[in-house]
Amino acid sequence: MPNAARPPAGCRFHPRCPHAIDLCSQEEPQLRPVGASEAACHLAEQTMAGWQERMAAIRAARDS
């Protein structure tokens, strides 16, 4: 568990994020619009796109 009084450099979630890249440990991501919401993640758009593709595949399998 990270120390709340001394968060890590960069994105505070990078030590435990399975998707973290080098940039995550170096630069704190800024909150920005992503889809109909907001996110502070360097990979937000890619994560959202992957999630939408998975949901479309699940719906297609369900409806076939």
C-alpha cells in the first residue's frame, strides 16, 4: 500500500496499475474529458477504446 503522505512520483496509481508505462512513473496525468466522463490517465483513450470493443463483442455474442 502506497504511503498517502508521500505518494509516488508521476501517476499515484502506477505502482499497482497493470497497464502502467514508463510515462506513468515520470509525469502526473492531468484530468481531461474522455468520452462522456473525465479521467486522469495517460492511457485513458486506449483503455476506453479497448473497453468499448470488448462490450461490443459481448453484446454481439449475446444477441446472436
